[in-house]
Amino acid sequence: MDLNLNNLTVLAVIALLRLQILIYENLLEILSQEIPKENAYRLLNSTFEEWMKFKRSEDHRLFKKIILEELLLLKENFLNFIGIAQSYNFKFEIKYLELSRESINEILFYYCKTVHAHGFDLLSENEKDLAKKILIHGNNVLDAMGLEEFFEKLINEEIFKMDEQNYFGKLLAFPIPKYLKMIEEKLIFFSKIIKKIP
């Protein structure tokens, strides 16, 4: 199986780009509210009073501008990637432009199951280094599926550089069996969420 250029991988990239767009659109909506919806300000870890002070600040205007610029860039990259995928005979469907969060989770779940199985196959072929890289990738995609919870539980807000976060250092040191177990547990967790989708 070629994990670089098969249709499932292309579809997973489309889903991840769409997920980023949805997250940025949600953040932009929150930043644009004159008075935030109930508890929305807590997403930015502030009180209502701090939120209202932030809304009147230059930081708010700059932050909103940056988010909007990033969102436009994401949308451009999304369309560019679809164009590149089509040049490799990827069967594009218009519905990919408007994937819902539920559809994104279903695509990424199936992709991660495939990545997990491929990593396991590579282990049986004694390709340990490649298996570990693929399993790390699968774990990262699963973390992206639960991005909000991931940041809330595992990221230290005092450390701004992602590669300096304690979680990632520990992750790289894990032995392969621990990756397999961790991915299996996350797949079980997400399978329950996906089954609840009507």
C-alpha cells in the first residue's frame, strides 16, 4: 500500500484541511461576536469581563485580522490541493468542499484504522523504523480529530513552540507496542463517537 498517493490518503488530507477551515471559521465567528454566546469566551480561557476588555483592544483587532488571513490562506491551499489531487486522477466529488465535522471524523477514523493496520503489517515484515513513523503519523491524525480536547488536556499554555511541548518529547520515546496500544484505544474511543452520528 502506498500511503503517499492513494485515494484514502488524499481524502484524509482533504478532511484535515477542511477540519482546519472549520476550526478557523468557528474562531473567527467567536471573535466577531459583539457579546459572546454563552460561555464562548471560555474557549479563550478568560472571564466575561476579560473578554469584553479584549474585544476593545488592539490585540483583538490584530488577532482577528491574522485569523482571517490564515483562513483565506487555508481555503486557497485546500483548493490548490484538490487541483493537485485531480491531476493524479483522484476522483474529486463536489461534496468534499463542504465536509461536515461528522464526515471529517468518519474519513479520518477509517484512514487511521488503515494506517494502524499498515503499521502492524510493517512490524510483521520487520520494518520497525518505518512502522514507528507510520504509527506516529496515525496517532497525530487521531489527535487532530479531537483537537480541542487535545489542547485542553495535553498542551502547556506557557510553552508556545509546539516542538518544545512535553507531550511530543515523550511521544517520540515511546516503544512501538505502546503506540499500537495507544492508537487502538483512540480508535475505540472515536468508534463510539462515530456510531452516535445519525
